[in-house]
Amino acid sequence: MKPLPPSSKTVLRILGAEGALTHKDIVKKSHCSPRTVRFALRRLKENDLIIEKANIRDMRQIIYQNRMVQPQENRMAESVSGSYLSMNLSSPVG
């Protein structure tokens, strides 16, 4: 893995904190130029640290996501199923 430039570290930190974002959203949140964000995203992709997904709302845009952070929907589903499982295990069997 190549060392990451500061811009890539910033983008990765933003994606970790904010979740999946478009290029435009990353530019706004990072206060970096669009070209710098493109460079940072390219480096992160080369190092397999981010995931690119199609934006369902606008297929012209790509959504970038930190590979190490679990999507919000999955976390919620796991917490709901986990609490449901614990409720079922703690209730007496009739």
C-alpha cells in the first residue's frame, strides 16, 4: 500500500464520519478543490479503501463509501435483529 497524501486521509475520515457521499458532497465537507478530491478518491480506490456505488437517485453520480465503515442500514438491521433475538431468548418457553 502506498502512503496516502493528506487529502486522501481527510476524505477517508469524512467518509468514515458521514457515510456514503457524492464527489460534490465531499468537496463541500472537505473544503478541498474538486481536482484534489478526485486525486484523493483515486488514491483511496487504488489502495482498496473505498467502495464506489451507483447513486440510485441520480445515475450520473457515483457514491463513495469507506470500505471499513458499515452502512447505517446494516447497523440498524443488526441491532434490531439482535434485540429481537435477545428478547426471544430471555422469554420463558410456554
